[in-house]
Amino acid sequence: MLSKRREAGLTLIELIVAFTIMMLLSTMSVPLARSKVRREKERDLFYALQEMRKAIDKYKDLADNGMLGPPKLDSMGYPESLDILVEGVKMSGQVDKKIRLLRRIPKDPFTNSTDWAKRSVQDDPKSNGWGGQNVFDVYTKSTEKAPDGTPYSEW
């Protein structure tokens, strides 16, 4: 009596079904991965802006309390650039004491650069140009928008 041996392996239909399921799963995972990367960039942008703004505020507080010596005329107690916050500023009444308010200028996660857009006190709050007198605020140069429709430059 001859018995039919069943061949081991997958039929063509089983392979097509398996590949179709794998394609569906992979196409569903790509948008999830993209949104995860976007959320990480948003979080990094938020923390970078928060870090720089706190350093600018600390500089202003020190200048207002007279701890940095007399401020420059146009600066109004704000730093002239972000680099000053990294290099450090001399404390008044101290010979060699410098205070650094930032370790480094953070990288903008959307433009992948340390070149941030700035506003001075004299600039219009909605302007995209920097007058150059001082650094009152920083924002990203990215033109992208958040999921809620607000531009990242308004964060």
C-alpha cells in the first residue's frame, strides 16, 4: 500500500497571506514611528527653549540686582548674545569670578543647528527679525507646525 506523503512547507496561498499580513503591519507601524520621532523632537525643543529662557531670565535678574556691573545702554539688562551665557559673565566686585548660565547652546531639533531666532526687547513681539540690541527671547527658525496647528516658532 502506497501512502501519500505530505510535503513539508508552505503553499503559495499561505505565503501570500503571510506576506499580506506582514505588509499591513509594517504600513501601520510607519506612521506610529513618525509620530514618536515628532513627539521626541517637540519634547527636545520644549526643553531647549526652557533652558535658554531660564538662563536669559537669570542673567536679567543678576543685571537688575547690580551683580554684573553697569549694563550696556541698549541692552536693558538682557544679554547681547547667547554666547555670553555660555562664555560666562564677570561678577561685579570679583576679579576673576565668572558665572556661566549655560553649558552650551542647545541644538534645535527641527533645524539641527545651534542657530536660534532671537528677539530683543525693542522688537515687535510677532516680528521675525532681530534688532540685535539684546536677547530677550529665543525661538526656532523651523516653519513646521505642531499637530494642533500652532507653528513651532510660537512656542
